[in-house]
Amino acid sequence: MPNVKPKERTERISMRFTPEEKARLQTAAAAAGMTITAYILFKLGEVAGEAIGTAIQKGGKK
């Protein structure tokens, strides 16, 4: 059945990791009680939040 609401369709983003990087991600995600995807998204949110906070502190100047 075709998606009648294409704006609601999810998109896929692929990432490649070395076996060692994947193992570190699996370990960190498991320790946090998350899937690897959830862990990566959580960490991206932290980084984005820090960048926004830094920009605010600097008055939006780089």
C-alpha cells in the first residue's frame, strides 16, 4: 500500500563504523540502557545543546 502521507514517512541515514567503534558504541549504549540508534541520537542532542549554549554565552558571535 502506498504511503498516502509522504511527509510522515521516515527517512533512513546509514553510518559506517569500524568493528572496534561499533563494539564501543554497543557497550556504551547497553550501559545506558539504550539501543545504538537511541544512544547516537542522544549524544548528538547533547553536542547540539552544548553548541547552542556556547553560542548564547558568546552572544551569537563565533
